[in-house]
Amino acid sequence: CFSHAVHRRLKYVSLAVLVVQNASLILSIRYVRTLPGDRFLSTSAVVIAELLKLTTCGLILEWLRFLYNALITEYRDTLKLAVPSLIYTLQNNLQYIAISNLPAATFQVTYQLKILTTAIFSVLMLRTSLSRVQWLSLLLLFAGVATVQVQQQQQQQQQQQTQQGEQNYLAGLAAVIVSCLSSGFAGVYFERILKGTSGSVWVRNVQLGIFGALLGTLGMFWKDWETVRERGLLFAYTPMVWAVVLNQAFGGLLVALVVKYADNILKGFATSLSIVVSTVASTHLFGFHVDPLFALGASMVIGAVYIYSLLGRGPRGLLFVRS
Ligand code: C5P
């Protein structure tokens, strides 16, 4: 059975690691003890090694206790997080479909609709009140990012007329639209749990991650069982693919912190600004020119940030003024 197989594998892995570790330990002790110059205290090396083992086991024990508390003791909260977890897992899979089937700029424009879905879900689920000016600034933000992306697309089409691979535009579009709904709903749902209950953002992330890992694995086996069995889980993982996966994971933790310290709507402003900044950066790196359309789009985005945060003052603005 599965656990026997894992046990057997761990047996050989641990023995193999021990062979390498033991040989290298003896050689390295001999090496450091025969170097010219001051010699370290061997009694202190013994003490430090004990302290390191103690700390490692303590950390592992603490981690297990943390997991037990987060998952079992607070099982009700854990179950609540199954909802955003399922939705995020779907969204993360849909994004690969969308980006594989749509030109990058088209994906980015359409995905910015999540600014509006997030605002709508914030109003519905968190009873956020947005002034009319703030709604207008959200529309301006969307229009601004869309303009920047349309400009980018025009430029790229001029540069390369070719379309590589087999792409299904409609499937891509459907995937991105569902992603927008999912991003708004799951983001606000997570914000509601995070801010409405006492658990730390780390506990919430562990609860979210446990379901995400389980559901993601089920999805993977359901869709790609044959390939996983024949070629393995990490088939065709190049260093670049590792970089993508690490970036995705880091981005997820960053989103959690942004939602904790700011909120989902402000997150939309930050990512829109990052699109403008990265376009300017690529202008310098890859020699794109900034044309009037880009300047217009960028001004709309910056104007929207300004209007939302300064004119739409309130608890949801960037500048919170206590009255
Ligand atoms: O595009 P959007 O901002 O909705 O993407 C959010 C991303 O952050 C998703 O990939 C989601 O899995 C991740 N996330 C996370 N942990 C959270 C909240 C979101 O990993 N607590």
C-alpha cells in the first residue's frame, strides 16, 4: 500500500544520505583539525551541534502543534476556508488556460475587470461603502489599464505579425471572465474571514493552503493522471518553470499580506500601477516607445489612484482621515 511504499523509499533515502553525510563529516573534521592557525574548541563544537538539533526539533514540534491547532482545534474555521480555496484553485488553473490561449495584453486588459468585480463583492459582502467619486475612479482605473494594454498590443502586432501555436480565443476569454468573478469573490471572502475572526494571517494561509494542495492534487490526477504516471510530476520543469512557480507562490503570500494590511480594492490599484511601471521598464529594456495612447492610459491610472485616495477620503482611501 501507499504508506508502505513511502516508508520503503524513506528507508533507502535516509540510508543513502547517511552514507554521504558520514563520509563528508569525518573528512571535514580531519580537514579543519589539521589546518594551520588557531584551532576551534572541539568541546564547543559538540555543544553547538546539540543546540542546533534541539532548535530544529523544537521548530518542527512547534510547527506540528501549530498545524494541529490550525486544522483540528479550529476545524470550523478550516472548513470555511474550503470555499475560497476551491475557487482559487480553479482560478489558478484557469489562468494558465487563459494565458495560453490569449495574447498577453488581451489577457491583462480583460483580467482587469476584476477591479470591478472586487468592488462589487466588497460592497455586497463587506458592506464597504464607496462614494460615487470612488466608483468613477475604479472605472477610470479599468479604462486606463485597458488603454495601456491596447497600446501594447498594437505595438506588438506591428512588430510581429505571427501567431504561434494553436490558440482558442473563446476558451481563453471564457477562462479569464470566470477568473475575474473568482478573483473578486475569493479575495473578498478571504478578507472577510481574515478581518472578521481572530486567527493570524499565517493560520488562515495554512488552512487555505491545505485545501488548495488537496484540491489541486485531485484536479491534477483527474486531468493528467496518465502523464503524471508515465513521465512524473516534475516532467519538463526547466529552471524557468521553477521561477514561474516560485513567483506564483510568493505572489500568493504577498496578496494575503496586502489584504491584511490594506484591502482587495487597494490591491487592484497596486497591480494596475505595476502594469504601468512594468511597461515603462520594458520601454527602457526592450526599446518600446511611449506613444500618446500609452501616456493617456498611464495618466488615467495615476489619476484614478489620486482621485480614489485623495478625493474619496474615508476608511477605504489610502489616506485614512479620522473625523
Ligand atoms: O489575481 P488575484 O489577485 O485574484 O490572484 C490572487 C492569487 O493569490 C491567487 O493565485 C491565489 O491563489 C493567491 N492567494 C494566496 N493566499 C491568499 C490569497 C490569495 O495564495 N491568502
